[in-house]
Amino acid sequence: MSQDPPTTSGSRIRQVEAISNGSVIDHIPTAVTLKVAAMLAGSGDQLFIGANLRSSRMGRKGVVKIAGREISAHAASCLALLAPGATVSIIHDYQVLRKLPVEVPAEFTDVARCANPNCVTNHERWSSRLAVVGREPLRVRCCYCERSFLGTDLALM
Amino acid sequence: MDFTGRDIISIADFQRSEILHILARAAEVEATGRGKLLAGTVMATLFFEPSTRTRLSFEAAMLHQDGRVIGFSDVASTSTRKGESLADTIRMVEQYADVIVIRHPRDGAARLAAEVSRVPVINGGDGANQHPTQTFLDLYTIAKLQPALATGERALDIAFAGDLRYGRTVHSLVHALCHFRVNLLLVAPRGLELPEQYLEEARQAGVAVRTVASLQEAAAQSDILYMTRLQEERFPDPLEFDHVKASYRMTAAMLAGARPSMRILHPLPRVNEIATDVDATPHAQYFAQAGNGIPVRQALLALVLGRQP
């Protein structure tokens, strides 16, 4: 059985490679870590991914680091849908320059496709609009077909 | 209460006071009879999938009030087959009509149409999602047969029987009834029970819900028995369907223990679930229910077109 590296404060060992500049997305639920990474990988940036890491707050968590760039506004919206409890830190010269809140909007527009295959938005050239109807876990309701889904069940656009 | 220019897309868009206003207008229209309430207006019926009863009801509603009708009921004859988007079809039709009624196989199509259109859009059924004018006519029928629905003087016992899992009319009516003082009784074959989200909605609205074992029990314990059709395609095993179909059939003899004022409704078409010997009993109200579609749709058309009944 593999052993987790010690993470006690004071003798902290990084579980994921440090980056000199860029964005660190922490406290990602383990189940969606790779989905978040796949979403961010589309940009072509260099990514460092940690999955199933120990977390005192969450038990297990994921971390994704983007080297050399701040997270885009679209990626932040996607993050709010997949991992609304995540935290984002902007890193400059190995230091945390600032922390960004992951803000869950009242409605996600053109962030994810409705999961109902018969929804009109999957057949016409039209915007996807998903209204937030629950926060923990994040649930959204399609403004067109009126079906509800977990945010983590949706395919990003 | 002004509904001029408003779209009728989903029963969820309506508050209790608005529902009562629409039902009161429908009663006024019905009392007045045929007239010129909709004279000089043109309704476009865009039926992207066939629905004889809904289309005829909307068209009759217009014609009985001196309104005019254009439209199609066969998508093969439209530009949709040439690849035209729904939004473009709506932008074209709104040039010709004062109100659009749309029926479409895709869930959410009516909402999309309403976002595009400058004239009011009425949803005549969008896929498995909503059919709000059916719900308004169901409520109108219940209120007419059991006035306690609108007055709230006592809790009505309303039973639903049949395919409660997939039945669009059942879901919308349950949602709407949560605005009123009712108790719900449910009888459904195994696997076709009412989905949890509607049970939860009823619980949150303070509506008591209980399951009953048979159609007889439902008939004996209810003021309204709302029956729906069982569809063979919902059953993975054809033998199971045959078995359920045989046990799920209301006959006149089964109504012996029913409350005298109990009334049976059905959105139609019925197949085997109500024997024809029920039709002659005072309990049968499903054909009158279909007829109520006329004043209800006339009232809705008049309201969104700014015509005062």
C-alpha cells in the first residue's frame, strides 16, 4: 500500500510541484479533479495535477497548478460549476499574490451543455442557460427543458 | 392583472393568484358563449409534431370568437426540412401573426421560441416537458366540478392513477395543485410511480400524499380520479404490460363504492384503462374536460392579446 507524504505544518512537503508564476486551484473534490484538469488543459498551458491528496478539511482532494498564467474568466465559470468549493491562488515569484473567490453565479450561460439529450439547446444553435437551484451539492436547472442536474454531471462547452 | 404580451410556456411560471384569474376569465368566456372576443386577430399554429386534439382545440377556440388561423401541422412541408433554425422560423412567423402556438418534439422549444418572438407564444406541448394549457383546462375542470378547489373550504382528495412516472400532464397538474388545499392519492404500477421530485414538492407545499393499492380504493376515497394511459413502450417486458393492463382497467361495476360526487378525468386518448360502460355513469367527465379546453384557451388567447372578456 502506498504511503502519503507527510503534510504537517512546519515540515511541509509539497505534494505537487511548485510553480514560480501562475494559478493554483486547490480543494478540488477528488471525483472531479481530472475533469477540472481536462477543462484547463484545453488552453495548452503546462499543468501540474495532484489527485487523491490528503486534506484535513476534505479528507481527500485534488490540486491543479497552471504555470505562467492566470486562470481565464471562462475557466473560472467552469470551475464554479464543477468545484464551487475550490480556492484559486495567483502565484507570483513563488508567493501567493492574491486569492480569488470561486463565485457561483445565479445562472451559467454557455458554460456547459444541458445533459438532457432531447433539450432544444442540444439541437438548435442557441445559448445554454443553467440556473443554480442548489448549492451543496451544486444543482442546476436548464432554463429551457426545465430538467435539473448535478453540476458535476454536465459536459463543459 | 394584465397578461398582455405574456408567454404561456410552463405552469411553473404562474402564481396561485394568476391561475385563479385565468380560471375566472375562462368561466366568463364560457358563460358568454361564442362571440367576437378575438375578432381581427391571427393565431399561427406551428405544429412540428402531430397533435390532432390540441390543434383542433386551439383552432376551434379562435374560430368560435371570430379569430383567424394560419399554420402547419406537418413539418415535412416546412423549411425546417431545409435546415432552417427554429429561431428563424419564429422570426418569420411573427411577421404574420398576433400570437403563436407551438408544439415541438424537443424539450424547451417553446421557451426558445418565446425568447425570439415579439408576439406572445403559447406552448402547445414541448417534448416531455410542459403542456400548460392542458394543465389550465384540467384545473378549470376540477374547479368547475368541485368548487372547493378555488374556495379552499375543504381539502379535496385528488387521486392520480396510471403512468405517474412519465406522464407529463400528471407532473404539471401535481405541481399546480400544490398551490391549493388538496390531498393526493396515488395508484401506479410498479416502476411507474410518481418521481421523487414531485413527492418532495408536495411535501414542501404541505400537501399530504398517500399511495393506495387499487383503482377501487382510489375511486372510493377521492373527489377527483385523474386517470392516464399506460404505454406499452414503458414496459421492458410485454408480458408484464399485458398483466398490468388487465388489472388496471376501470369498469362501471368498480364504481359501486365511489363517493356520489366523485368525478373521473382523463387527458385522452383513453385506450383500455376506462371501459366504455363507465361513460354513461355520472362519474365520467373526460369528454366534458376536453370541451373545457375551448373556453380556457379562449381566455388565455384573449388575455395575452389584451382582449377583455
